[in-house]
Amino acid sequence: MLANKSIVLGVTGGIAAFKVAELASQLTKAGALIDVVMTRGAMEFIAPLTFQALTHRPVVTEMFRLLTETEIGHISLASRADLIVVAPATANVIAKLACGLADDMLTTTILATRAPVLIAPAMEENMLTNTVTQANIASLRERGMVFVESQFGRLASGKIGKGRMAEVDDLMVAIRKIIAQKGDLAGMKVVITAGGTHEPIDPVRFIGNRSSGKMGFALAEAARDRGAEVTLILGPTYLQPPKGVKIVNVETALDMKRAVEGVVADAHVLIMAAAVADFRVEQPAEQKIKREKLDGMDLHLVKNPDILAQVSNPGLVKVGFAAESQDLVENARAKLEKKHLQLIVANNITSPESGFGVDTNKVTLVDAAGNVTELPLMSKREVAEQVLNKVGTLRSSS
Ligand SMILES: Cc1cc2nc3c(=O)[nH]c(=O)nc-3n(C[C@H](O)[C@H](O)[C@H](O)COP(=O)(O)O)c2cc1C
């Protein structure tokens, strides 16, 4: 989604400038075209050559260089930018922007642009909390500039306080979110379930399954990066969930049902990628079951509700997953009909490259019109993109 996006990265004179080399590197790896514009202050902290080497593009440091001005002057930079990021943003540059000053290449470019502007302040706590800085930030926010909040932690002075620049990962999420506003799922509410469920036997034991949540995470990231407002309803997992989506943690199938019902009313798309337990223990023990007191144990299981079959709203596109070990398409089609789905993603869990815990998947898409699309082995992220492409066509044809 960042491929070929034009991003102006304004670097100003704070210690955190060195961290922004990593940001420039990650953006370049993601395919974005990065034009770094440095203030004089920034060049006291990090050399332009570092950014030039990382972005493979010239770095702009001067306002009045004839060559620079003809090739990539502030007007052309300002008009071709899809986004301008100022990181780190000093108290000084924030004040200048709030006043509309244009006394260097960066502030001039920002004044001349219609692109969104993302600002990552970094400074000592006293500078940040000073009423004049706070008023400047409020005034820029009011004019539509987006801030990535600085964080609490160890500051360059050695003091602990608020003012550290947000981490590069958080900046990447904020950047993707702004670029995604022009994505094909912009404005859509997408609910995704992921992971397995735990059905308690007693306070310490449960019945679970092998789902890692990876497929659901890939779907959540892909939908987020295409502009959707994503709610991820997540069963227990040891993996780190994606940033920039709303997470609702659940444990059991009944919890998951309640969570889905709580958000589905105004959703446009529901994708159930979670492996929800089919059965639960009818009466979990309230106290830990003692091994010494028993020779054996029978658990009576009762059926869990079929969440996907039971929830809906008019216009909702419902997408299910079918993990099958035989008769893939026939079983998937039967599930699609029974649960009134628009699309089902079927995978053969007997294949070692697909299914639980791995990063790849080989799936077949079956839709309500009877189309069957067998996809080759691909990463879960690529599968997610294919599923969302299909969701897009289903929505526009409904
Ligand atoms: C060692 C050192 C560290 C600095 N760190 C910061 C900082 O983190 N944040 C900030 O707002 N200013 C910081 N400053 C002050 C700015 O560099 C100064 O206000 C400068 O005028 C900013 O210019 P610029 O905004 O055009 O880059 C620091 C100054 C020095 C000498």
C-alpha cells in the first residue's frame, strides 16, 4: 500500500533524529518514494548522507540552491507529496508551523502543500508541557494536522518524563493509516475474529485448539491498510496482535458470540477466521479438579452456538473459513449455504504448508454465486488481500 507513495520526511533538530533513519529505511523497503528535507538543526544531529544512502534519493537541505530549486523545489515537493511527516518535530518547528512561517525548505513546503501532515513531537517534558507549545499543537490539530503523541520514558537529558518521540513502529502504523484513507475499504467497518477459543474444564484446565490467529491477523492488517475501521475479536494467543486495529479479547466461544453481537450491528463485513470450539464442557468445575481423588473422568460436552450462522444485519457481507481434511469444495459449499455466507475460504489442513501456525496458506474461495477459485500457495497476507478483493466485488454487486 505504500508502494510508489510520495512521502516528504521532514527531519528537525532533536536527538531523536537518529531514530528517523530507521523510519526512512522501513518506508523505502515498503516501496515509498521518500524525499527527506532536513533543517539546519537536524544536520547537527545526523548527516544528510545517511538519509541519501537509505532512501537512494537526494536529500534537501537548502532553500536557495539553484539546482535543487529547478529539480525538486518546494512547490513540486509540496504538490506531489501524498503525505508530509515531520519526525522528530522540535518545539521550534511546531511553533513556526503554528505561525505559518516559511523560513526554510521544510516549513515552506508544508505551507505550500494540500497533503496531510503528520507530526511526531520529541522534546524535553518542560518544553512539551509549556502552555505555548500546547497551544501551538492545539492550533495545528484544529487545522487538520495529525499528531503521533510523544511518549513517557527516558529523555535525552536523562530525566524520566513525557516527550520521547513515538516508536518507529507506531509511526509506520500512523503513516499507513493516513495513506489508507484513500484505500478501497475506506469508511468500511470490518469485524474479524481470530485465534482459537478456550473452553474451561476447571479454573486451570481448558479444551483448546491449534489456531494461532495468524490468518486473522493478516486479514486485520490488510483491511486496516486498505482504509477499513477494523475490530479484531481475538481468542487467546501468544502472538502479538497487529497495531492500529481495535482489539476485543475473548476466551470462550460464548464470549466470542457476545463480542461479535456487540459490534456487528453497523458492520459492513464480518470475517470469521477464528477456530471456535464446537463444544464446551457443560459444567466446568469451580475448584481445581484433584487428580488424587479420581481414577478417571468423563466430561459432558454441549454444543456451542454457530456464531456465523446466527449473527447478521441487512447488507452485511459474511465470510467464513472452512478447515477441511477431505472433500474440500463440497464441504465448504455446504457450510456456505447453511450459514448464509457470501464467501467461504476453504483450506486443506492436511497440507503442511497451509493451516494452523504457519505463515503460508493454500486456499480455495467459494462464493454464493457458485464461483470456485483455487489459489496457489501464498503468504497469509497475500491470501488476505485476495479475500478482501473478493469482498470488494461482492459488496459492489450486492
Ligand atoms: C543537544 C541538543 C538537543 C536538542 N534536542 C531537542 C529536542 O529533542 N527537541 C526540541 O524541540 N529541541 C531540541 N533542541 C533544540 C533545537 O535544536 C533548537 O530549538 C533548534 O533551533 C531547532 O531547529 P529546527 O526546528 O529548525 O530543527 C536540542 C538542542 C541541542 C543542542
